[in-house]
Amino acid sequence: MGFKVAIIGRPNVGKSTLFNRLVGKKLALVDDTPGVTRDRRVHAAKLYDLYFDVIDTAGFEDAAASTLPGRMRQQTEIAIREADLIFFTVDAKSGLMPDDRTFADVVRKSGKPVVLVANKAEARGAQGGMLEAWELGLGEPIPVSAEHGQGMPDLRDAVVEALGAERAFGEEDDGDEIAASEVLIGEDIADPDAEPAYDDTKPLRIAVVGRPNAGKSTLINALIGEERLLTGPEAGITRDSISVDWDWRGRRIKLFDTAGMRRKSKVQEKLEKLSVQDGLRAIRFAEIVIIVLDATIPFEKQDLQIADLIIREGRAPVIAFNKWDLIDNPQELLAELREKTGRLLPQVRGIQAVTVSAETGRGLDRLMESIIKTHKVWNSRVSTGKLNRWLEGILAHHPPPAVAGRRLKIKYVTQAKTRPPGFVVSCSRPDAMPQSYVRYLTNSLREAFDMPGVPIRMALRTSDNPFAGRAKKR
């Protein structure tokens, strides 16, 4: 990427709509409510033949540093320092406000090149607001409609003029596309007998989820060692799912911070529904999902529902018991939590659970080691030969039951997918196989091939009857 652009302005002028227009996807949450965006979001963007990084920021507000708007303003000031070019956005429909003039002085003092963007220019009466924007002294306002895509050629020309042609033009960087999941929610195996070594150089996608105020953003800040995400004592600060790039022991990692997920019955506002949907999308795109539980009130009903959702999606879960520095009797509570984890989450028997303190930084290395260990299991493959030797022992020790007076026959088993491990069992009557026996096979396979803590898919298939549908010859 050749340069970085920060979109700056007061609340509700259309910064996130412009951000979505430039990146070509509806990544940032957009709503009529002022102040939807809180964290700064960075993404690759394209404006015709210009390729760059764009930063979406919170609305600039004049507030004390200790308040939530004040902390949001600090994040925006960091974005200004990081950027090579600033899109100072005003609302052409409502005209200039006192805050616009105040923040124009802040942007001017930064010394960065500025493009003045007059958004919502498609509205009736917007011409007067656009002409009023000349008073800011930031150059000619560029009338655009981020919602409808109008004025983008003029915006492109303004960027080239502000930066110069040599700086503005760079090479296109193709983003990583994530393949859609299929029946077993995993990746197909080309050679069923192959057991390749784990590749620890591939980038890793990790989502951090949990109830509001469990410490998700604080945990990510502690991991990367900087105040990248907005945190505080208030519950529900995070709204957008923000991705953060990080390097851990030479391995590239993308961390996704998500909004806190409350019980469905409590989610009434449209904005919170959008936040939860954004978090669910982050779970589907991740490989590992860290479930952050508040150690002072662990295993609420909502925690278990979040964990069940992750398991059904086929992601690899890791539990982080956060706020461990607030616990008075750690040994007793740890034994209790281990017992509850095994009892309440039998679908992922042996799940990795680590005690951490995002506030003090305790247990973070152990958390990352547990993540890598779980990721290896999630990617593991077992050859067909080993599987069928295991199956012979299982059938000799505990054969499938008889249903309606007829014994069920299992012919063979093979692994069809990884991420998560997915196995196909060929049997005589799949529809008659009791679920209890399928669970028995899954648990036995998990123990035999050391696959703790990840969901295992077991699909039952029957071979086609070559004589089916033929008329009996006399």
C-alpha cells in the first residue's frame, strides 16, 4: 500500500458510510444514531486506480479525557498521526457546526495534507452547506454522496493533487478470501492416507468473544502491547468487530475484537443487533475463538450459548478465565472451574482453559501456547489405515446395537475434512443408527487419536444398492 488515509469529522457526517464505499464492503456499522463508531478501523481500500489503507474513526467530540468521548477522541488523534492524508468530512446538508471549525484547527495543526469532503451532497439544499465549507480554510470542498457513490471521480483527483502523482499511485494488494464452509464445515482432504506436518508459518485468525464487560478489548491490548482498542469500565464499549494485525514469535496473527453478546431477549435496539451480527461474522471467519469468561461470574447461561454457537460453527474454542487477579481463593476456584468445564461442555471434551489477567498481563503466554496447541488439533489428519484398525477394535469391544431385530453393520471409516476434523462412516442403515452410539464413536476417536478440545464431525453414509429399483425377474 502506498499511503494511509484517515477519515475525520464530527459525529454523524457519514464517515463510516464513506469508509464502506472506499473498501467496497459493508464492514463498518452504519446507523442514523450519532456516535456509532468508537474504535478506529483500518482496511485496504480502492478509489479507481488508487490503492491505499483507509482508517475509519470515531466522531470528533470536545470532552474530558477521562470520559468515553474523550477516550474516543484520543483514538482519533492517533489515527491523524498515523495517516499520510486526511479526509476532513463535513455534512453539506446541515452546513457547518461550531465543532467543525474547532476540529478543522486540530487537523490544520497536524500539518498533514487534507482533502475537504462535503458529504450528503445529493440532499436538497446541500449547495449552501458546501459553499459554507470554504470558511474552514482547508481548500476546495469536494461534493460527494458516500451513500450513492456520487462525486468519487472528483475525490480521486483531489487525492492525487494533495499527495502528488508519484506518491498516490501504488500497486494493488489482493486481500485474502475465505472459502465458504460446506457440509462438514472443513477443508477437503486430497489424499486420505496423507498425514502432513503442521505448518506453523501460516497466518492465524483469532476472534475474541464473550459477554459485555468480560475484558475482551483489554485482553487484545495486553496481547499486542499497546492501547489499540478503546477500553473502560463501561459495559458495551465495542460495537464494530475490529481486526488487529499482530506478530507473535514470528507468526502473523489477525485478532478480531467483537461486541459483547447479551441474551437474545435483551437485545432490542437495532444498533446492538447489528453489533452482534458483526460479531457472528467474525466467528465464522476465524479459526480459533477465544471465549473470554469473567472469572468472578463464570459460566452464565449466555457463556454456554456462545460456546455452543462456536462449536456448531466448527471453530476451535479456547476458554480464557479473565480477571484472575480479583480472585481470593484461586486453587479452590480453579478446581471448580475445571470440573464445570468438563461437565457443561461435553461436545469439546478436553477444551483448553487458561486463567489470565488482561489488566496485569498474567497468563498471556500460556493462552497463546494453548491456542497453537488447539489449532494443531483442529488441523490434524488421521490416515484411513489407522482409522480402520481403530474401528476393528471398537467393533470387537462394543458393536453397534440391533434395531428392529436387525444388527447394524459398519463397514469402514475415513477422514474427509479437516478444520474441524470430519469423518465419514459407511454403515448399513444410517437413519437407524442411535445418536448415543455416534457419540460413543466420537469420544472413542477423540481419545484414541488425541483430539481434545475441538468439535468433531461424524457423517453416516451408506453405499448405493446396485439392485435397488430393478423389477424382480421371473
